[in-house]
Amino acid sequence: MGCSGCRVRFNFGKVLSKVSVFFTMVLIFTYFFYCLTGFCDSAPRTLYRQQVSDYDALDDHRRVLDELRPSPRLLPDAQSQRNRSGSADAEQVDTPGPFPQHMSESANEESAQSNGIPVSNTFGTKRFPQAIIIGVKKGGTRALLEFLRIHPDVRAVGAEPHFFDRFYDKGLEWYRNLMPRTLDGQITMEKTPSYFVTKEAPSRVCTMNCQTKLIVVVRDPVTRAVSDYTQTLSKNPGLPSFQSLALKNYTTGLIDTTWSAVRIGLYAKHLENWLLHFPLSHFLFVSGERLVSDPAGEMGRVQDFLGLKRVVSGKHFYFNQTKGFPCLKKPEGSSRPRCLGKSKGRPHPQIPSEVLQRLRDFYRPFNHRFYQMSGQDFGWE
């Protein structure tokens, strides 16, 4: 009886041992199967991308804005920057401040590389932008940038650097330090709408990289001028009327092209300057009107131009009836949808219809020339 019990216990132990070996082999086989299919790497890489995104989100607000403060010696000459409405290039000149001392995050790291670019650390690499939104003011550039930033392969500076028009003598290394960190396969971007109307900007961008992709958001120049004026009027309620600024003489209807709100809309003239340094294939012209009426369609074109997978689509947008333009649906982890700020979508003042018609007549030949140059008919009639 005793021997029989021993045999039972011995057999039971052998069974348990075989079962244990069987399940161990199953686990090992499963692990190697998923690793061979790439599953093992995907979770850490996703976490790493999220760490980069979280780190740079803090960067935009806490670091980049401070770095853009110019030194007193870089302030533009008051006479050369004079503008009758204050709505032109000098509108966003910052208060002078000391040159940022924290621009060099790692002096040892930068000194180890003779050219200073790129600089790598645990959060990725800072690179010069491969694509820049160069214009135009009040055309829809902020909306385009915000729509692009929801793409996982796009990293962009939140503030406008104004490097190629205002702070160029700070040097390319200063500019590169403003850029967010990116991983392999991600695109670095920035937007400064005044580049498009700055004479020196094309050659300066080409000096950095003549392969840079350039995006121009354009809008009916008459509507754009009114929007420009409206923005300035909100900051300076004592501004003269739109018609007194737009017309040199109300009786003759002669347009004042020295007023920046009018001058910016001469897209053909500004494009001629850029085409001296970049081929047309390096440009994408985005319709500001279609960015409102069909944001998904226009974003599809932008993603194709940048060589990105079409991630941003119609499911990301809804139309805000109050503001009159599309907003982003509630992002994951957020408590509410994301719209542009209160400064966007302001109601325009009433402008005499005859003044608007004179402006349309004035812009018509320039618009047609721009259609021919860009290869697109935007229908501004």
C-alpha cells in the first residue's frame, strides 16, 4: 500500500513537470514570435515619442518665447519701419530685452561638433526646418500650423521666430536652437508670414537650405486687407478709416500701395522675388478660403506636399458657427474642443462698397498674374 502511494506521487510529479515545461515553451515561443514581428519595439518607441511630445509642449511656452526677445541693438530703425496703420511688418516687434543666456542647452555638447548641427540628446535632435510657412499675414497661417501639429510626424515652433526678417544676425545656430526636438521620420516646421514680403528672406532661407519646402497660404487680397485693418483697429481704436488709408485720393480712387495692408496682397510681385532663389516645385500655395470651407481636402494636399501619410482628415474637424471657421474636435485627453483664439474670426467693419470695388479692380491684373505663376486659379473676382 505504501509503495503504491509512492508511485502515485511520483507519477503526479512527472505530470506537473511536463505541464510546466510545456507552458514555459509556449511562453518562450510567443515572446519570440511577437519580437520577430516588431511588437517588442513598438511600445517603447510609442512611449519615447510621447515623452518627446510632452517635453516640447512645455518648451513652446516656457522656453521659446523667452528666446525670441531681441537685444536693443537689433531694433529696427523707427523711420524705416514707419507704417500709417501699424498693421505691417513692425506690428509684432517685441519689447527689447537681454540676449538669452540659456539658449545653449549643452555647451559641452555643441563644442564637440564643429558645425553645431545637429545636436542630439535623450529627447531627439534639433534640426533646421525642412518646411516653412512663409505667408501670408491674415491668410490662415495660424490655422494651418495648428491643424498640422496634430500630425504625429510634424513638430513645429509655436511662436513665430522672425529669424529671416528680424533676427538674422543672431546666426543660424541661434535659429536652430529655437527648433523643437524631433525623432527620425519627423518633420521640423516653423511659420512666419512676414517672410513672404521680406526682400532678403529668400536668399537667407536658401543659404540655410535651398531644398526647403515653402508653404504660402493666400486669400482674396481685398478680404485679407480688411482683416489686416480689423486686427490693427482692435489694438488702436483711434485708427483712421479703412478708405482713408487705402486710397490716396477718394475722388480719383488712386490706391495707396505704400500701405502695408494693400502691399501684402500683391502676391505676384512677392513671388517673383522668391522664384529668383527657389523653383516653383518647392512651393505649395494653400487657399485660405478652402482651408475654411474644406479643411480636410486642403490638409490632404499639404500632407502630400510634405511627404506625410494622410493622418489629418475630416474626422478631426467641426465647423464653429460662431467663429465662422473650422475647429479641431476634442483632442484625446482633453476636456473640450480646440479652436483658435479670440483674435481669430473678428467681425469686420463696414467698408463702403465702392471702395471694395476699386480695390478689386486694382488687384485683378496682379491676381491673374499670380494665377499664371502659381498654376492655380483662386477665383478672386
